[in-house]
Amino acid sequence: MARITALETADVRFPTSLSLDGSDAMNPDPDYSAAYVRVRTDAGDDLVGHAFVFTIGRGNDVQVAAIRALAHHLVGRDADELLADMGGTWRGLVHDSQLRWLGPEKGVMHMAIGAVANALWDLKAKRAGLPLWQLLARMTPEELVDLVDFRYLTDALTRDEAVAILRAAETGRAQREEQLLREGYPAYTTTPGWLGYDDEKLARLCREAVEEGFTQIKLKVGADLHDDVRRLGIARQAVGPDVRIAVDANQRWDVADAIAWIKELSSFDIAWVEEPTSPDDVLAHAAIARGIAPIPVATGEHMANRVMFKQFLQAEALQVLQLDATRVAGVNENIAILLLAAKFGVPVCPHAGGVGLCEAVQHLSMFDFVAVTGTHEGRVIEFVDHLHEHFVTPVAVRDGRYHPPTAPGAGTEMHAASVADHCMNPDG
Amino acid sequence: MARITALETADVRFPTSLSLDGSDAMNPDPDYSAAYVRVRTDAGDDLVGHAFVFTIGRGNDVQVAAIRALAHHLVGRDADELLADMGGTWRGLVHDSQLRWLGPEKGVMHMAIGAVANALWDLKAKRAGLPLWQLLARMTPEELVDLVDFRYLTDALTRDEAVAILRAAETGRAQREEQLLREGYPAYTTTPGWLGYDDEKLARLCREAVEEGFTQIKLKVGADLHDDVRRLGIARQAVGPDVRIAVDANQRWDVADAIAWIKELSSFDIAWVEEPTSPDDVLAHAAIARGIAPIPVATGEHMANRVMFKQFLQAEALQVLQLDATRVAGVNENIAILLLAAKFGVPVCPHAGGVGLCEAVQHLSMFDFVAVTGTHEGRVIEFVDHLHEHFVTPVAVRDGRYHPPTAPGAGTEMHAASVADHCMNPDG
């Protein structure tokens, strides 16, 4: 029997605000950071589970404290047992009644649970000798739904419906694995579009994106309408008529503002409008979606949990669902969200970028392609070319596509030197 | 000029789980706790701002860490300036773009902002020599709306509409202050209804509640239907037909369960059904409200922010609004919520209990009575007879009514000895 011997944390920060990488209408100067966790066992196999919560600087220490508050759920416990029943393990974390008060199921405490769950998934995948996407894609429908907590979901998705969705996708799993390994999964790039870049840099990065094979880019908008019109003009001219351009307002608007602002930009053939308003506002997003149709509304990176995603789908408040690898409570909750999206027939185009979000989230889209929806039609994974060098298995994005990782694990392991060199307040 | 010299924190915990006080269907063994904060200045007047976030035990240390992460917003700054523009001060805290990522506007980080804002309100009221309710009730409509952030609210409530609501209530403020001081504000009690109490204790506490002058009690339900029917029978027999009995499921159900369960209890003449499901689920609450009408749905103690309250009102998903003194970002956000409730004509019956929630929240209802809605018709403040002895100005509940505090401040100051005796991991 292997026991969990340690849950180690580290407060890892990169001074990205110095270059204005990541600058948008709500986040002028992010310092991309990771509240990092390592789960160790006494198995003697040298396998360690790694994961993190992505933050943008200040407060990363609070996120680390929240991860540390979960140690008693793991340390000293039987690792084999915890990893064999990841659904039960997840519920044990999420339904800790005292910690639940701090959310419930949202914010700092919920993201901390996500990091701990994801570290266990990294360890489980390493033990299985498989990349996470393949580990998940080879589980039975029943094993997969056992990972999901259907509490608060049954008015939109029952366990039986979820099994039926997964059962329908069982045929063809093997061929789609092969296809994915051969062709990769479509990506789009946000690299050109940060608000802090000047026009020359914007145009150059747009041209480079096309040269690199991307068929969609994304621009940050929402700070100044005049600037947005000028920057969209520059971008559209640089990429030509056939490359899709999405825009991202990072929650800047109220309902009426959003609709009016987007009307001014609609002549540029907008692929989607991302985060037009508060990520908590189902009804406002629904109103905006009606107001700007047929331009789709995209959101999800700040959506707190599966209950919020459920409502956005029920209310037709989003047309593109952007799950995030570290916002909700980890792989388990993201499987629930993938199943909800499949039930409602809405494409999932994950949020990525930051620190390691690309490395982490690709596994979820690839699992979805192989074992849930069976398609990547109308789906793209965000790509931002930042900070990949710090990861042991960095993403392989070529010709505008994510090429699947084959190394065992969840992709969430940073180089020891990267953690050490960028660690504040080390706690061992 | 006075400067803020320190933001001190303390991790204060009471071992309430030993007596099963506070036990319900989702929280079997809470240890009522306070992430406590003191704001000091160099004014030389001995006035200190006190406030806290209420939690139920584990994780109180995480909440303390979040409060500490806000110190740089206050320490070294001009206290007079911060207190003179509490709207601007609040926005400075909530719109810290890096910290905002940890919510946004929800969970641990948002509650921490609430505690810091409330400590400033306590200090401001002490400086003014007034209890908080009176300080607020004597501000002009323009001063009050300046405290509110209307971002994400304008599809339901504009600044002008808010001014109009407050303007309409200006007549009669002085008479209502006098009436309040004379008669108090109606209360109801949850003391009898915790799930962990046996039938004999339930019946005895119900009888005592009636003897003490309460006209409404509340019972926890949702763990076992058979038990709920038996306990409601005991309670109804003990209090007679004229005392209102509310029930509280503490988020235990999905939509169909909630409707079915409540139908089984409806013969007991239920005053309201509280927290039937996830506090994030606007659409589920709306469906439940339609399904159990005319029994009202009550919720709010776990609702993350004003955007969620707005939607619940827009969707007719609640008929009784239960704001909480320490869940959202403090007095400012609760004023926004009171204004939203006034706009939609929904009664506010605050959540209280825990540690110091009664002491804190009474100020909001009393302010509402004097300066917002001008009525307490159909409104009651929750009362639980726990832990009041630790507060410098404990609530005065007599004859089933809260009698207004007259001491300067927000009611949120604990005795120094109580903090010291129950403090874990003291940080000075």
C-alpha cells in the first residue's frame, strides 16, 4: 500500500506585467502566477502529482494558503484507494462542510480543490503510463459518470443521460485516437491581441499568426471604442478575409453598452464576443446574445462551477463554452461541464494562456473529441505563446494545431528549476 | 491628518460543534468562527475599526490570509480621505485587478474585502459618534448612491432610479427613527430548529420562543423527510396555529426533489422555504418558486454578490431576500442589494446567527426601515441566541424584537479577551 506523504505548495510568480503580455480591458498589468502543488507518496516509484491554480499575481499567496488547508484530506491516506475512486475523492474535498462555507463551490477554495484534484489526476495518469486525455478516453462510460457529481444538475442532465452520451461515442474511439495523434486538434491564437501592444506590433503579430497556420485570432476590446475600431481594421487587413477574428471584452460592459459597442464592430465579421459582462450574469448574457445575434457569445473562463455553466446553457446565454483548467474544481468538474455542453450541443473552445493553461486544458478537449462528442467541428483551443518553457511537457502547437501529448501525466508539471527560481515565500 | 497604521487579523474559533448548535442538513458540525480584523490609525483618538468574516471553522485561516492580502490598500494611507469617500475606497478594493482574478467578486477574496470595508464603516461610525444604522439613515440620497457600484446593475437598477427610491423615503425619516427606538424591529428565532436537537429539546425551545414573544420560528429540514414531518408536527403543536414556521433546507435538494419534499410539508402552513438548492442557481430557484407557490422561496445567505441578487429578483426566483452581513463585500454592496430589493418590492429578512451576524446585520434592516423602504411590514431579522456575550455591544432582543443599538459603531467589535482567548495562530 502507498500512502500520501506530503502535499507541498509553492507561490510561483512571473513578472509578465513588465512586457504588458496579457493586458486587457480589465487586467492592465497581470503578473502571471501559479499556486503550485505537489503530491508525494511513499510508493517508491518516484512519481509525483503536480498541478496548480493560475492567478495573475497579488493573492497567489492566498491561493497557496487555500491549497494548504486541504492537506488533511490527503496526507496519511491510502493513495491507491484515493486514486481508484476519483469521484469519491473529489466529493470528499468539495463536500467538506466547513470549507464549503467559504464558497460554496466558488472562488479561492474551489480553485484550491481543483489544483489538489488535478495533482491526483496527474499522479494517476503517470502511474497508468498514459497522458491524461488518453487515460480518460479509455475509461468506460460508467467509470466516467462516476467521476461526476450530479447534485444540482439533474434538471438539465441526469446520470443516465450522461451515460447515453458517452455510450453513443464509444464507437470510433480508437480511430479518433489515431486521427488525433496524426492530425492534432485545431487551435487559435490570442498572441497578437493584447491591449498593451502598439499598432505596429499588432499588425506584425497578426501576419505571423497567419504564417504560422492559425485560422483564428482574438483581439482584446472594451477599453475605448475608437481604438477598437482602428485595431480591428488593422487586424482584418493583416489577416485577410478568411481568418476568423474573435473579440474579448473581459467583462467590461453592462447589457446596453455591450449591444451598442458590438454593433459598431460588427462590420469586421466577428467570430465571437467573449466575456461581454459579469461572468455571474446568466440573464445579462442571454439578453446580450439575443441583442447581437447571429454573432455568438463566448464565456466560461471565470465561471465558478458546473451550476453556472448549466444555467448559461439552459438560458441560451452562450454559444461558445470556454471552460478553464484551473477555475473550477479540476478534471472531475470539467467532465461534468463537457457532458453538459454535449447535451446542449454547444461547442467547447477552452480558455488557455496564462501559466500552463494550454498544457493542462488540451487534455480535456482531446478527451472530448475521442470519447464525448466525437468531433472538433467548430471547436478550437486557445493558444498563447507564453511561459511554455517552464513545463516538463510543453505543448506542441504546429501549423495552427495542438499535437497531442504522449508523455504520461496531465501536462501540469513545471521544471523544478522554474519553480525554485520564481518561488516567493518558499515553505519547503 | 490621520494615517492608517495597521490592519491586524486574528483567527477566532469557537468549538460549537460540541453542542450541535448550528447543525443542519449540509453543515452537521460547524465550529463558528470569525476571521477578525482591526484597523488602527495614528489619530490619537483611541478609535479602532473592527469587523470580521463569519466562517464555520476549517478554512478560517485562509479567510484571515485573504484579509491580510488587502493590507497594502490601507496601511500608510490617509484615513480621513478613505473614510470620506467610502464609495471610492470600496471600488479600490473590489477592482484591484490582480486580486479580482481570485473571484471575481465572490468567495474568500470578496468576503475579505467585505470585512475590511466593514471595519472602515465601524471606524467611520465611531468617529461620527453614531450607530451605523443612524449614520447611514442620515446621509443624503446622493451620498448613499455614491457608495454603490452600479456596474452590472443598470439593466435592473440605475443610479437615477436608486436616488428616486431614496428621495421618496426622505419624508418621515425622523419619525421612523423615533418609532424604531421606541418599538424595535421584528425578529424571528432559529434557536429551536437545529437538526442535531432531539424532539424533547425541540418542543421545549419552541414553547420558550413563543413565551419570549417571537411570532415566527424556523426549522432545519432536508436530511430525512420522515423526520421533517415528525419535527414539524411537534413544532406546530408547540407553537400553536398563529406562530409562523419557516423551514430551511440549506441547499440540500435538486429542483424535482425540492418541489416533491415541500408538497409533503405544506399541510404545516410553511412561512417560507429557505435555500432549497444551490445558491448559484437562479433558474432552479425560479422553477421551485413556481412549483411550490404560494409558499415563498427565501435565499441569500450564500449569494456571492449583487449580480446574483439582481438576477434572482429579475427571475422571480425568491420572494424573501436574506442578505448577510459578511458574505458580500460589506455595507456598500448590501446597500446596493437593499436598493435592488426596494426596486422589485421584495421584503428583506436578513440571515443572522453564527458569530456576530445579528450584531452586524440589524444595522442594515434598521437603515432600510428609516431611509429606504420606510416599512418593516412582512420583514423580520433572524435571531439565534449564540455567542452574543463576546461582543462589546451585544444585540438587545426583547419581546421578539431587535431594539436598536445606540452605541457608536457597526456592532462588530468583540471583547479583546474573547478574541485573545479563542485566537488560533495569533499573528500579533
